[in-house]
Amino acid sequence: MVDAASAWSEGWVDAASAWSEGWVDAASAWSEGWVDAASAWSEGWVDAASAWSEGWVDAASAWSEGWVDAASAWSEGWVDAASAWSEGWVDAASAWSEGLVDAASGWSEGWVDAASAWSEGWVDAASAWSEGWVDAASAWSEGWVDAASAWSEGWVDAASAWSEGWVDAASAWSEGWVDAASAWSEGWVDAASAWSEGWVDAASAWSEGWVDAASAWSEGWVDAASAWSEGWVDAASACQRDGLMLRALGQRDGLMLRVLGQRDGLMLRVLGQRDGLMQRALGQRDGLMLRALGQRDGLMLHAQLKPMFPFSNERGCKHLVTDDDVSMKPGLIS
């Protein structure tokens, strides 16, 4: 009797007969080059799991022949999502639901539109704005950001804010968004407040009739000489001012009242020119998640591709972990 190995080497028996008779297992047959993987699978002599674990076939060939489905391939890490989509093996909806691909990659490839992405919570508004996917005008119209935050970040100019009624004059001044000249001309502030804050000098106040002489003296804003020439005070009153000349106009408490528009030594910013910067992208206010976009006319988001499953070896597929032994399947030789 002769063993199968010798029989083949001598050409006494063909591989088909050897398998059908159980003389040799598939592992030996391949290692000796007696049968190719294509034939082995087509005859059912070896399953795909074993073939991959041994490195006999690469994933690309397996799919092209229909030997393995994409779902199994991903679950085992044999192929990355980028390749799968490019070949049309899986649709984006399934890929995301299974966590096979991240939203960043999906957008960069145009697989999902912005409306769907936000509605599903796949991307936060902060990222969307930072990438320039949505403009500030739309954000406000949808109520995604409040005016207070928008100003603090320099996203909107004061001119627009006032015209829309988003901010009151008091807040605008405290932040230096508007100068006093504009405020008065619009009637946004009264003279009493302006003086107490040092926004206007006494000379202008009198010329405009904003303050009466009695108040001016009590505050020391005008000297007696001027008062008499104007008939504002009689000599008796003038001489009884503690022996002191009333302070010169505009020199209250030894300090010149601040020039209009120069409050606290800093020129108030011109309306609409805050920081001289274009409106910055919205979405960076205290980590607040803005509402889902959804209604932005299907604007396509753009992000960078981030493949989830890198190839694991030079063949471009990840090996399966399977049993060491390869079971032969007799009776399938034709």
C-alpha cells in the first residue's frame, strides 16, 4: 500500500479522488499546491473563515466571488468602511446605525446631508459653525443663539442688534458698543445719566439746555464770574460760597469731565465696528449645544474623512480567529 502523499507525488491519483476518498485533508492539499482556493470553495471543501485565517484568500477576492457578506466582514474587521462604501457593499444608513463609520467620514463623502446629521445628533452645532457650515443670519432666525452671547463673541454688530431690538441702550453703553453722541441724538439716554457717568461735559450740557444753573453751582461746574454775567446768581449768594471761587466750568473736583465719547479713557467703539472683526462663526458659546439644523435647505456639511477600520495587514484584510483544524467535507467532488 502507498500513502496518499507518495501517490500524488508519483501521479498515481488525482487530488479529486484523494479528497473524495478522505486520503488527504484540505490543509495539506493547499500547502502542497495541489488545489487552488477558488476550486476549494466552489466545491465546498473549505469554508471562508478557515481560508482567511490561513491567509489563503484576501477579502477583495472573497467578496467579488460572493463568498462572504459585508456584514460579516465588518464585524470581523476584515474590511474598512471606506472601501465597503466605495464598492457599494453597504449603504450609509446601515453603516451608521451599526457604528461602522463616523459622521465625519460620512459627510466628507457626501453620504449624509446636514439635516439628517443634526436631527440624529451626529454632529453638534459648535462643529458645524466652526467649519462654516451655517451662517449667523440663519442661526439667529432659527433661535439657535441669543443676542447676548452673539455680542460677547463679536458675531454681530451693534447696528443690527439695535435695529432688531435685541439689546437696550444701557447694555450697549456699558459694553462700549455705542458712543454718547449717537445715544443722545437717538434719545437713548437722558442728560442726568450722561453726567453721572462723565459722558458729556458741562459746556455742552448748558448750551443744549440740559441742566439748569442751580444744579450747575451745587456741583461746582461754573464759576461766579460767569454766573453773574449771565444773571444766574446774585452777589449775596456768590460771596457766601465758603469763601471759595466756584470751580471753573468743566473742572469739577479738580478733574476735567471726560470728553464726550471718551468714557473711562477709552474711546467707545463706533456703532457696528466692534473689534473691527467679521462676525465669528456661531456655536462656541459656553459649550451650549445649538438646536438641530434640519431646516437649512439640505445644506451639505463637510468634514474630514476618518476611516474607522484600517487594514490589518499587507493583504488588506484582518485574519479571523478560528479553529486550527480544517474539516474536510467529503462527497462534494465532481
